[in-house]
Amino acid sequence: MMASSWDGSGSQSDDNLLFDRLHIEPMYDAFVCPLTKQVMSDPVTLENGQTFERQAIEKWFRECRESGRKLVCPLTLQELKSTELNPSMALRNTIQEWTSRNEAAQLDMARRSLNSGSPENETLQALKYVQYICKRSRSNKHTVRQAGLIPMIVDMLKNNSRKIRCRALETLRIVAEEDDENKEMLAEGDTVRTIVKFLNNELPKEREEAVSLLYELSKSETICEKIGSINGAILILVGMTSSNSEDLSTVEKADKTLENLEKFENNVKQMAENGRLQPLLTQLLEGPPETKLDMAGYLGELVLNNDVKVLVARTVGSSLINIMKSGNMKSREAALKALNQISCEPSAKFLIEAGILSPLVNDLFAVGPNQLPTRLKEVSATILASVVNSGEDFDSIPFGPDHQTLVSEDIVHNLLHLISNTGPAIECQLLQVLVGLTNSQTTVVSVVAAIKSSGATISLVQFIEAPQKDLRVASIKLLKNLSPHMGQELADALRGSVGQLGSLIRVISENTGITEEQAAAVGLLADLPERDLGLTRQLLDDGAFQMVISRVIAIRKGEIRGSRFTTPFLEGLVRILARVTYVLGDEPDALALCRDHNLAALFIELLQTNGLDNVQMISATALENLSLQSQNLTKLPELPSPGACASIFTCFGKQQVITGMCRIHRGVCSLKETFCLLEGQTVLKLIALLDHTNVKVVEAALAALSTLIEDGVVIEQGVLVLCEAEGVQPILDVLLEKRTENLRRRAVWAVERLLRTDDIAYVVSGEQNVSTALVDAFQHGDYRTRQIAERALKHVDKIPNFSGIFQNVKTS
């Protein structure tokens, strides 16, 4: 009869009313409260003999008093003299016995409906009935457990019906609420694992019910540990707390579940591993010493992104530093490893503010019984390297009792001493410390001074040959940073040592793409003094320039795959190659190299590497150097001697005309052999660079063009070449822009040469802005510039030429 009335539909209040009316045994009217129309649980009798549910009649009396009405019996409306309530014990016992018999019978019917063969609506209604009786009385939860219904409800989690699975999860939550024994029963077997699986279900309702049930179970410490032991449980819960797709209630329950799981350290570690770090940080800050040590040790094993490292550094950086300073060796090790894990460029500022520099330096330099073992000194060196490479201004960050800085001479000397007397791992990290300190223009000078005063240059250069790649890379990067400030010392060391220069060349020549090591090695060689003839000769002897040429060509052809180091690598290669153009007059092998490989043509091609300003600037400078040699390399033609007839008959002595000679250098020229810039459209390409936004590129291009009107060539023809290439106005524009003093000096020199041609002088004399620019140079330039500007102004008749007058006075 009952089963046929269960259809699984309707609201919860409808279900409760239905359950109240479903009885196996008949229900007597005396069992029902006249006010609530429900079976009474605590019947009481009034003075007139009427019986009501205690809570209902008390509420009735309260409402009468609040409204000022007379106290009457709600059933008979008879006025009452007293509100005394007499418990009806006999009736209550009778009702309880009757209820127990009915509930037992109904539970038995529910049990028969909780099997895989029952219709869906019967199973749903049976689960709803279990919820109903558990909500009615906590003692009923014991009855449900004793009746063996909990395992049957758990089995419903595997049912094919989504509705049944959802209601089963809901029912288990209600069964477990405020009942530890029921929770413990649910913890048996694989039930908790099954519930966890529902967290990944695609249906939101099932996820919501599952996390609600887990939250209830997590109130038991025993089950907390079990939940944490299930693979993926904490990961899923952490993911739910940060999900934008979950219902707010689901997110809150997941968060509360995790809060309950925090009772166990292993759970806290799992949360940290999966991105929920705050519980671990709280334990590290507030936990007992053993817990702090454990959490610090685990923090040292985590892999964190930079944003998280910043959070950790801000939160517990100071605490970790205190442990590192004052703890025993085990604590110091845990703190050091944790600090190593969170040190990075963004977090360095917070670690520095927390006072990390002093204990780190002390740990590195300390000797005696309390010194760190080598493996932990390596960790300290790694942390210091990470902090120093953050780009902070360490020249202004004092530490220690003597208020020294990391670039104080004593500190740098100690670092250099350690570098020469420890193992490769620590050496590598300490070299990285010096790399960081030399990356900054505010600190590199102090480091350079300390290196020079300690005589450590040779020692640092020797690391170029280290077999460990990391050590080699760190040393090359350091030397690269030092080379602009102590280039000659490094050049002398490389020339005087055995093997280091060859090692650099081998690094550059490795055909492995373009690595950081190669870019640093190229940069180091490129920064060495370009006019050091001895170094250039050694590079020539080692075949370095042929290798550099091949690498440049390969990059231009796209044969070497690109990387973030391609640009500095190419710039360095071009600078190395350009150094041969500085020694052409002293080194025949350099001249032969330029001719054999047609370097002039290569540098002309490199002028067009748009976007690579340094390559364009270096190439223009190299072409300037090559062009300056053209007048010395031009082959003057040999005129044939006149024959016998010419000596007798003057008509046969007519001067021969030789064609094909260079109009500027008055000989036989070519781009490849004499580096004459009239070939290969070089002039046009250099003129185009006069409009470049980078002033250094403009200076280099103008200097190269100026070789066409230099002393020793036919200046008139050089001017004509510039006119034909429409280069006069761009040169005048450079003068007018006055971008730098050096560029103005070069422009004034070039303009004076141009103005020696009367036609140009005539046109320019009518351009007031050019005259104004020359006057400005005459008034404000250096001595040499003023002299040249004066001559230029005379060409355009802006200053009288007094030399003729003085000559006439002297003659008279």
C-alpha cells in the first residue's frame, strides 16, 4: 500500500505530509494534535482535559498574550484559568510505540525498494523516506544504521539513474550529519573514493551533492586523513575553489572541506603542491617548531611560479631568514632550501628588505665549526646569485655591522678568493653573483676596481676552458660585462694565455644554433680593443675571421635557426669582423683576408639590415676604414714609353689617353681589391642612412661618405659623385638638425668640402638656415670646428676673406 503511493515527485513538504499519513497500523485521532494536524511527540493536557502538542499549545498561549487576548482553549474556546501543561505520559508512550512499529515497517519496505531491480520512483521515494525519518530524530539515524540501510544507499551511487545517484548522495549526507558512527561506517571500504569520483562528474548537481557530503564527512578527523590519501581528491577540491563555472555554494563547500583537511600536515603539503599555499604558510608562521621545520623543508621541494614566489617571500621570507640565522644545521638547511626555491627577480626586493644579504654572505665566508657544509654553501651561493641578478642597486644597500655593500672591495675580494678555492658548482654561482653586479652601470666600476686590485684577471680568464658548461658560460658572461671597462687587460690576458682565445673561438664556431654562451663569447671578443694588433694577428692565425664570415653569411641566408640571442650574436660577429679593417696598413694578412672574401661587398650588404642599428653602424665604420685605404691601393697605370718615331717626328708624340680609371682615386679601382666605394651602389646606400633615427648610424654613414672628399683624393670629383647621388641636401640636413656635437663636427667638415665647389656655394649662400647653422658652429663649436666653419662661411661670402688684404699690405 505504501510503495504504491510513492511516486518520487512533489516537494519536500509534500513528502513529509505524505510520510506522516502513511502508516502500516491504523492511526487513532487521539494521536493527532488539533493544532498541527500531525502525530504528537510530546502530548500535554490542559485543565479542561484537551490534549495538544507541547510546542503548538505554548505557541498558542504566547500569541494570546502578545495580542492581548484572553487565554482560551483553541479547540473549545473555553477560557482557561491556568496555563499549566500536564504531560500525558501514557499517550506519549503509546504514540512512541506505535510510531516505532510503523517506522520499522516502513523502513523494511524502504529496504525492499533499495535494490537494483526496483523501479526508479520507488527507489527515489525510499531514499526520501530515509531522509525523512533521519531528520525527525537523531535516534532514527541509529535505527537506519542498525537496519543495514547505509551500505544499500552506498550501492545506489553506482545506479544508472542520475536522479537516484543524486538522491543517494543527499541521503548519505543527512544520515551522516551529527552522527560520528554513521560517518565511520561511510569511511569503510571504497565509499569515500567513490564520493571523490563524483567531484569530477560533468553534472553540476552531482558535483554539488558530492562536495556537500565530503564536507560533512571531513568534520571527522579520521576521514580527513582518508580523503587526503585518495589520489587527486585535494587537487580537485582546490580546483573547485578557484572555478568560475561552479555554483557559489559548491565553491564554499569545497573551501570549507579543505579547511577541515588542514588538520593533517600531509594534506597541507598536498594543498601547497596544488597551488593552495596559505595553509602551509600559516603553519610555517604559527606552527610548533617541528611543524615549521617540516613545512620549510617541503617548501624547498615545491616548484613555484614567480607570482607565487613573491607571495611566499612577502609572507614568510622574514621567518625563513630568522630560521636560517638562528636555527640548528637541520633547520638552516630547510630554511636555505626554501629560500632558494622562492628567490627570483620579482621576489628579491622583499627578501632584501627582510635582511637576507647579511646571513647569506656570512654563511659563504664563515669558517670554523659552525660553517655550512659545501653542499649548503652552494645553496647560499645560488640564492645570492638569484637575488643579485634582480637588478637592484646593491651599491646603496648596506648590510652587516660594518655597513658594507656587495661591491665593497673586501666583499668582492672574498668572492674572488672563494671562486678560486671551491668546487665548480659554487664557483659557477659566485661567478653569477659577479655577473649580476656587473650588469649594472652603478656597480660594475666598483667590481672592476676590486678585480684589478686583487690581480684576479688571469684567474677569471682561465675559466673559459672549464669543462663544465654552466661554469664556462658564467665566466664568459662575466668577462663580457667587464670587457668595456677593462678591455685591454682582458686582451692582454687572452693573448698571453694558452688556449683561452682558442676556446672562445671554438664556442662561437659550434654549429648548435645560437646559444647564450655563444652570444656572450662573441660579445666578449667584440668589446676588446679593435686596434690591438697583436690580438688581431692571433685571430688571423687561428682562422677566426674565416669562421666569423661563414657564420654571418649563414645567418643572412637563414641557415642558422633563430633564437633570442640572434641579434646580439650577429652584432658581435660583425664587430669582430670589422676589427680587421683597423689594421690594414700594418697587417698584410688582414688586407689579403678582406680581398679574398670581398669583405667590402659583405659590409655593403649589411648596411641594409633594417632594424639592426648596431650592425648598420659597424658596417658603415668598416667601409670608412676600407675606403681610407683605397688611395693607397689604387693601381696607377703604366704609360707605354714613346717610340723612336716620336723622338724624331713630334706628330707621333701625342699624349695617350687611358680610360677606365677611377675618377676619385686616379687609378684602377675595384670594390674587391681596392675597396672603392663607387661600386655596388654604396654611395646611395650610405646616403640613405643619413636619414636614420639612430644618430650613431648617421655619424658612421657620414664618416664613410666623407672618405670620398678626403685629402688625397680628387675632392672635386668626390663632390660631383655626391651631387649625382643627390647626397648634398641630406648632408646639409644633418648639419641643420644639430643632433649631437660630434655629428655637427663631422657635418661642418663635410659641408666645407662641398662648398669648395662654386656652384654648390652659390646655391647654399641663398639658404639662410645653412648659413645660420655654420655661424652657430663658428660661435659655439670646439677650436677645430670653428676653424672649419670659418672656412665654410668664407665660401659663401658670409665672412670676408682677409688673407688677400693681409698679403697686399705685406707686399707694399
